[in-house]
Amino acid sequence: MVRVIYPGTFDPITNGHVDIIERSAVLFSEVIVAVAASPSKKPLFELEQRVQLAQQSVAHVPNVRVIGFADLLANVVQQQAIQAIIRGVRSTTDFEYELQLAHLNKTLANGVESLFLPPSEQWAYVSSTIVREIYLHGGNVEKFVPAPVLSALLKTVKK
């Protein structure tokens, strides 16, 4: 059994994230989607709600489990007996940053490997940040997020 973790802030989870999760679930026995508290990013949604939205968005994938965490990722990796970290990489800028994190996590989590997956072509330009900006400026984000996220966004007061 190969257990992998896909960490992120997921504020909100997008169709691009779901795509990475679905593709990872085909390759590995168990995928743990780890939703980071990330208070320094000042998320639009609280951690508990982001966990719930992720759970609802991937409920159709049987070998996926969603957890929330506020700890160092390396600690979660060790606690959950993770074999690899999955990261989506859209651009060379993403890759450079993720490569640094991969080296750090390998050192901190006793050799855990990081695997980089490019997004499917239709999601290559979608990020949580872009979705939030479009939404907060009155744009339609329906095609970029799962239905539970769209519903939650529509109930959220635009800041």
C-alpha cells in the first residue's frame, strides 16, 4: 500500500486540485488531502470549512481522505506514515519554489520524496488565488470550482 499526501491551503479547492487528486488516486492506494491552516495567508474560508469543502469535492473518489492540519508538514508526513508528497506544478516559477520545499521536506521527514504533477491542460491557468480574485471582483467562477465551493462562495460576503 502506497500512501501519499497532497498538502495545500485549498482556499478554495479548485477543479485543478480535484484533477490532481483524481489522477493521484489512480496511481496510489491512498491519497490524503491535507488542508493547511495557513493563517499567515489570511484565508477566505476557515480551516474547518476548507476541510468540509474538500471532502465534499472529492467524495466520489473512494481512496481519498481529507484532513486538516496546523503542524509542520514533515510532522504530518511522519504521523500518517506517508511514502510521498504530491504537488501540482503549473509553471517554472511553481517548480523552483516546490523544488526548494521538496528538498526541505526530504531532510525534515526522513527522506520522503516529492512527486510533481502538471495540471491537465484545461486547469493549467487556474489557482485558488485567481479564483478568489475573480470572485471578489464580481466575476463568475462556476467553471473553475466544484459545486460545493461555488455554493459556499455565493454565501460568502465579498470583502
